[in-house]
Amino acid sequence: ALRRLSHYLLAHYQKGTRPVRDWRTTTNVAIDLMVYAILSVDEKNQVLTTYIWYRQHWTDEFLRWDPMRFDNLTQISLPVESIWVPDILINEFVDVGKSPHVPYVYVSHHGEVQNLKPIQVMTACSLDIYNFPFDVQNCSLTFTSWLHHIRDINLSLWRQPELVKFDRSVFMNQGEWELLYVLSRFQEFSVKSSDSYAEMKFYVVIRRRPLFYTVSLLLPSIFLMVMDIVGFYLPPNSGERVSFKITLLLGYSVFLIIVSDTLPATAVGTPLIGIYFVVCMALLVISLMETILIVRLVHKQDLQPHVPEWVKRLLLEQATVLLCIRDRKKFSRSRTQSSDISRQVDNNDSTAKLNHYGCEDPRECETVGGARLAAAFAGQAEGSPLMHGVLREITAIRQFLEKREEFRDVAHEWLQVGYVLDVLLFRAYLAAVLAYSITLGTLWSVWRDA
């Protein structure tokens, strides 16, 4: 019965003409699409590779029979090369994929033909990577007849649009991309007022899973920025902070070199995460410059000038109140205390030099000192040139000690200025980093939940 039916249908069949008995009759082709897998997304070349299950359905008026004459056969499979097939193509095709060849179609006794086949589709798609790795891509697949206008071949949707939209029954949901939904829309297309062509558009909306990129890209960068902020707690007058921040900057540079191959590259734009890395690099450079400035201020130099009065008034008085520094009162009395301590130490040193015999009991010191003073006055007439030489030496030592104390006071003042300026710049830097992080986090959260 199958052989007799096949010979009956194909004996006088003409596959080169549209299968209608009246040429005015329009052939209606119903199509359907199910996404099976998202194989690859090439951002650089703007190409999307998908694997779909594609179905066509139309009526062939020359493939009808009476089932009673052929052992109640209501359906038969025929070679696809032996019958007429509509020339429906995808407009976005850019390359022929590795699709398996299905050699047969199903034909029912009413002349309804079903052509079911899997297709690997490589299509052009305008990919927007600005939101990477929280991006959502919308790529279209436009099915249309390449030669036949709408009066010859019209297109329709096999199933209801709601069923097509949320159908994930065959989708492989274990890759990088997640299928959100598939939208469908019918429209007519014409070029320069010529005949219209029927088009059926399917919009495949997919979303990238960001967990891998969050762990491998964002978290290391966040850790390095946190270490840079912690580095501000190193003493500003030590050289360790400079070397620490230079090490962080070099480490971040190596990190950018490693992740450069992971970031998608296009000629039309840069992803926001790339801008984020550049801004983080700039913040690290600014942090290093701030550290160099503070170290330059607090570094002790013999020819360092006095701190200007306006700098003292602005930083040591007003800025300490603005920054809520608890121990700001020590700035006003630390200089006097250090000066008194230094003078006490210098007086003790001078007394020790003059009193080279040394004594532990104060009464002994008074007795010995009185005897020496009497001896000195007794021999003043004889040793007056020697006494003048001793006085000159003592005067030179006193001037040297006073000059050294002045240098200490100047260095201490600059240390106070550097401390207050370091706190001010650190808080401004921390505010900038927090504002930048909150802005990016908010944007990515909105994009992810959109």
C-alpha cells in the first residue's frame, strides 16, 4: 500500500511549480520555532549561533488521496527532493551551520505537508555589551520567502504566540546563556513600492549568567581596592606605604593584562566593566600620588621652611574641627611640650658636660660646685683667656642646640600638617570609592532585575 500510494502521488507530480490548482490561490505556510541551545555569542563579529527546531506546514493540493483505496493509509513520508518546498530563508544568515539533513517530509491524505528539521543558525545580531556581564541580548530571526510575494506565499504562526513565548521544553539550560522568552511578530515587507513580502520575526531574548565573571573579574578588583584603602592606615612618615601602593598598582596592572582576553571587544563600544577597571586603576594612581605628597611633607629636612600661618589656621584649626579629630588639642601644645622637653634634655646634657666629676647627692654637688666656683674666681686673673675660650665654646653649643630644636619644631609642624592632610585626603578618597561602587552596584542590580 505504501509503494502504490507513493507511486500514485509522485507519478505525474511537478515539483517545479507551486502546488495549487488555481494560480490565484495563496499558499499559506505556517511556521514554528523552538530554541534548543545557545551555542556561542561572538561579540567582536556580532554573530549569534543557535540550534533550533524548525517546523513548516502547508497544503499541497496535488498530494491528496482516498485512504480507503490504500489500506486506510492517512499519512506517508516522502523524499523532500521529490516535492515542492517553499523557499523560506532566514534574512540574518551569515554562514551555513552544521545542520543534519532530514531527507523526508510527512504528508497527510488532506494534502497537509509537515517539514520538521533541526537547524544550526549563524545569524548577524546587534549585540550590546555595555552592561556586561549583566547584559540581555535580543536577536531576531526573520523568516521570509526569498522570491514569492505575499499573493503567492503567505506566512502564519503554527502555534499561539503565548505558547511560543514561554516554551523552554527543549532548551538546554546549562550553558552561559539563559533563554528568557521568544517573541513572534508578523509583518509585510516591501522595497521601493514593489510587491510586498510576508515576514515572520522571532525575537530570541537571552541573558548572560554573571556568576563566573563576578567571581573571576569583579571580586579580585574589589579585594585590591580594599587593600588600597587599608594601606592608608600605615604611618605617613614611613616609607612602607609608598612601596605597598606601588606593589598594589603593579598587581592591578598584571590583573588587567590577564582579564583583557575575557572582556568582550567590539568596535562600537566598551563595556561598563572595562570603564570600571580603568577608573579603579586611576584611583590607585591617585592614591599613590597622595601618598607621595604626604611623605614629601612629613619628611624631615634641615632646610625645611616654617609652616605658613594660613596653612596652620586652615588645617590645624578648621580642618581638625571639620574632620572631628579627637586629639586635635595636642597640635597646639605639642610644640611647647617638645620644646620644654628638649631644653630640659639639653640643660641636663650641658650640666653633665660641665660637671664631669658627677655626683649623686645634691648636697655633695652644692659643696663641690661651691669649691670649684671659688677656685675659678681665685684663678680668674691668671686664666682669663682660658675662661673666655670656654665661654665661646659653651655659646656655640647653645646656638647649635637651639638651631636643632628649631628644626625639630619645624619638622613636627609639617608632620602635624601631613597628618591632618592625610586624614582629609583619605576620607575624600574613601567617599569617591564608595560613591563609585554604590553607583555601579545600583546600575548592575537594576539591569539584572530588569
